[in-house]
Amino acid sequence: MSQTWEQWSPELWVARSRLYATNSGIFLSRGQACLVDPGVFPEEVLSIRRFVEDRGAAVRAIVLTHSHWDHVLGPAAFPGVLLVAQALYAQAIAGDAAQRIIAEVAGWAAEQGVEGVEAFALPQPGRTFDREDELLIGGLRLCLVHAPGHEADQCVVYEPGAGVLWAADMLSDLEIPFVCHSLPAYERTLADLASWSVRLLVPGHGQPTSDAGEIARRQDHDRTYLADLHARVSGALGQGKGLEETVEACADMAFRHRSDNGAAHRRNVEGAYVELGGAPQAAPES
């Protein structure tokens, strides 16, 4: 499947990659553009650059919603452009984490036959923020808000004029919540987002939607899933159950696309088990 393009509001275009249905955003207003997670394949990033150039606009800022490898591949194609990320991004790409991300990029490139990533370097933000920040792009005001849970450094982009929420790696129609950072933090983030006026929802992966019923269904699904996960893991720990018994206690939980998300669900259970007080699983002996 090749990259697809859709206009979802007068100022927002969404380009979807053939990898993981990953979305890249182009907010465009009065000859200025702000990109969100431009990617993924080199030709897709160049297509985004041409899209902006063909409209006589200039890229004024790039927002990286978080540090996962499939969201950080594009900024190198836009030298000199202001790169904005949440403050914990710097920690997320430091030390061993940097080597892991670079190895993930190399593994993807080898598997997909992508050339030119040997010199890949993790993008360094020119501006970071703690809880909230704001970008003025042409006539648009884009609000950046820290939204931890999926990852510690994750942020969302909210355009209040049109009620657009770029939800980073949350509220997808394809994925369940991937709890890579913290289950309680994820629950708090979704509770906060539920109070916002959202008329257009764009997930990091999957189909955007302007249908109010669908937006509500996704919010309800993800909040219900996380609450059930929290309750079951806490209950298992209270009964003194081990990890595998806890995994079994969560086996019949309801969530979307079970065949595709089963492995992610197990990782969620394993992560919640440790975060909520269980003993980490011992590494297998070599």
C-alpha cells in the first residue's frame, strides 16, 4: 500500500504511510506549515516536503509527538526548521535508549530494503516544553500538551478553532492502548482528553474521524480497557498471583482486533504487573 493523502479540515492534511498506517500531519495556514511526525519511508518524507513547496508555503516548525523510532525519521529532510518536543524527549533518546532506537531503525531498514539510513542520527529539538506550549502558524494556534502513558515524553497537538486533536499514539481504530510507560499516567491522560471539545480526531496510527459517535466510542473503548486492565492486575496481585497467573486472569479481556493486538495486550499485562508492585520477570538463563 502506497502513501495516501487526505484533507481533514481547511488547514490540516494527513499523509498515511504504508508502515503501520502511520499518520503524518501538515497544518497549513497563510503560507506557513507545521509538520507533525513527518515520515516514515524516505520517499514519503520527500513527498511531504514537495506537498508544502507546491503550495508555496514554508515549514516553520516540526512537532515530534514522542521518541519512538517510527515517529522520528523525518526531520533530517527539513534542515534548519524548528523542532519541538516534550522535555522528557531528551532523556528518552539518551544513552542506551539512543542505541536501541538506532538499532530499531537499522532493523526496519534492513527488513524493508531502505537505503540511506546508515547515517541516521536522532533529531535534537530546538525547543522543549514541560506541561504545555503553543505554536502560532499563520492564522493557527496549535496547543501542545504533555500526554504521558503510551510513552513518558508523549504530547498531543490541539487546534481549538476547529476542535482538532492530533492524539499521537492513542485513540486508534486499529490499536489498543500500548502502555509503554505507565498505566496510571495513561488513564489520567485519557480522563483529561475526555473533557476537551474534539470534533476531529487523528490518531498516530489508523483512520482519522470527525464522527462524534466514533470519537466517543474510541474514548470509551480505551478508557474501559485500561480500567479493566488496572482492576484485574491489581486483583491478581492482591491474591498473590504470579505473572503467568495474572496474564491468564486478563486473557478474556475485551479489546479490538484481538488477533493483531494480542501480543501488545500481553506486554501491557506484564508492564502493569511490575508497575503495580509485582516482581519483575527473571531473564531466561542462557
